[in-house]
Amino acid sequence: MTKSQVRKHTKVTWLHKWRRFRQSSRLGFCGHGVLFDKGVDIFRFPKNVSIHDNAMIKAGARICACNETAKVSIGKNTTFGYHSHLFASAGIEIGDNCLIAPFAYIVDSDHLIKKGELINQQGNESSPIKIGNDVWIGTGAKILKGVTIGDGAVIAAGAIVKDDVASNQIVGGIPAKVISERKE
């Protein structure tokens, strides 16, 4: 296996091994070589979370399967960035070899906002998110409910993605629009 750029420069310590041991008993699946930095919080329904071989979950990350049916899957060799958040009410699937930069926010639901009812008394509307392989999500990007991101796509820093992104597209802005395509 070729190590990712991030893994090449990460010294694995006994603390990484201890955190992996501790987290693996809580998760639905924890693959070989998964690294957890300090301050990672996987909560509500951790048995619904699968993290595959050689993934890296950076310090301060928050991962939540918000109910008993919500599923979260993080693919092989994927890095989930510092202080990034993932909240699944339906399901969120992240492919292999992805880079999720710091402070990314991935959420598959919205609160309902019907007039005449208190917002905090209303439920959520959820729709799964699917992120393909070899995707780079830039710092502070937000991925909203129902979005599918194709293999090889790049999401610019600070983008808000509310519509699907095709394979190898580069998108950015609020809301995210196509900027370019990856070239060979």
C-alpha cells in the first residue's frame, strides 16, 4: 500500500494505538490501521459507524449517527480533518482515499420551518449523502442533505454544496457552482 501524504508524515504513537483499541469496541466496524487523534468524539449510536482500513480521524472531529437507523461509513485511506463534523440522520457514506480538510461540516438533514409552529418543536427532513472516492473537501466546506459527490471531485474551501457534483468537477462558492474540472 502506498501511504497518503498525511500518513507519510504522521508518527504513530502508543496513544494512537490506545485510542484505536478503545474506539474499536464502540464502533460497528473499525478497520486495520485506523488512527484516532485526541479529542475525537463518536456519539449517540457509535455501533452504526464504520471506519475502514488506514483511515485517519484528526483531533477534535465529531461523528454522530443521530438515530438508531442512521449509518456512517468512512472509506479506506480517508483523512477526516481537524474539528470537522459529520451528523447523519439518514446516512453518510464517504469513499476511499478522500481528504476532508479541517472544519468541514457534513450534515444530511434540515429542520422543518413551517409557519405557525415553533421551529424547535418541528422534526427534521433527511436525505443521505454519498461522497465518492478520491474526493478533496476543502477547509470549512459544508455538504448538505441529499448531495452525491462523484469520484475525483474537489470542493473548494468555504463552499456550501447543496446540489450534486459530478466526477472530477471542481466546485466552489455559496452556493457551490462548477469552477473547472480536474485535468491530467
